[in-house]
Amino acid sequence: MMFRTRALPALAATAALAACAGEGELVLDQGVGITSVLSTCPAVGIPDYTGDITIFRSQTDRSAASLDVSAAMTNLRTSCNDTGEKVYSEATFDVHARRTDTRGARTVVLPYFVTVLRGGSAVVSKRVGEVTLSFADGQERAMGTAKVGSFVNRADATLPEDIRKKITRRRRPGDVDAALDPLADPEVKAAIARTRFEMLVGFQLTEEQLAYNVTR
């Protein structure tokens, strides 16, 4: 599964998707071209191809005639409490669904996942939940809402003091490294990567459903 997060309207398309500058965060704005905000709050987003799900009546027929239910995640809203030793992030999202056969009342349960990644690839945790959609008799559309949350150790999401000093040390004209970007230092880059966490939410798709999303 690909874990490239989609940009959210109110969030920057960077590793700090859900980050807002606040007390205790490291804000860099010095030197040439250096502007960065490091937050203990994880980035939040929906991985590519996992924000939609399509259910067909037949396991072998993927035509429009076989389409049963389609749904999409939308309106992802996030909050973060980083005041304690455990940083708690919460996300709420809506699911809008449509069915092709409107006869009779029907309940559809769709599975979703919430995964926490560290450094862009290491899975820290993963949980699977369900969102319930209720179609009334004759109703084509339905909507459901779900809420997920996760914890991250504050110490794991905080830069070591020696790395912070290396980044923020004032450099005077004439210093050997005066024109160098401290964020390009391999040691600094690796340390920053280790403190980067992402909370990703998407539908728990089968291999066939994921392949359909990728190729449609």
C-alpha cells in the first residue's frame, strides 16, 4: 500500500500537515532560505487510493451494472493535545455513500484503519474500526461519521538537545559553516526524520479494492 498523504485544505503539504506553531516548538527562521517548524504533533492525512471504497455485487464483474455501494471519506478534522508526556491526536471524518438499488432499508458497515508511522515508513501502531451507514427505504445516499485517535511518546517526537543546538547555533560571517544549511547535515536530517510522526486514516481495503482505486 502506498502511504503518500493527500494534502488537506487547511494544512500544508509537508511533513507538518497538522502542525501549528506553538509553545515548545522549534521555529527556524535564520540564515538563507531556512524556515521550518518542528512540532510534536503528528501529521494527519489520508493515504493515496484509500479514501474511497467501491463494492460490487459480483466478485468478477467490475462494470457499472455490478456496482452496489460506493463511499468516500471527506471533511477530515484534526486536533492535538501535546501538553503531556503522551501526545494525543484525534481525527474526525465523514463518510458519504451512495447505493444503486434503493429498495428497502439497508445498513452498510465499512471498515477503516488508523495507522501511526514514524519517519515515513516505520509502523508504530495500527487499529481497524468500522463506520455504519444507514439507508432508509428509497434513499440513495447516506452519511456516517467516525472518530479516531492515537498517542505518541513526547520524547520520541522531540529533537535531542544537541541537535537543537546544532540547528539554532548562531553563525557569524567568516565562520567555516556560515553559508551551510544546518538542516542539510545528514545527522540533523536523520534526527528530524526520527521525530516525524504521521497519523494516517483510510478505508481498510481488500487487494482487489485497492487495485480498482489505483487503476480506475
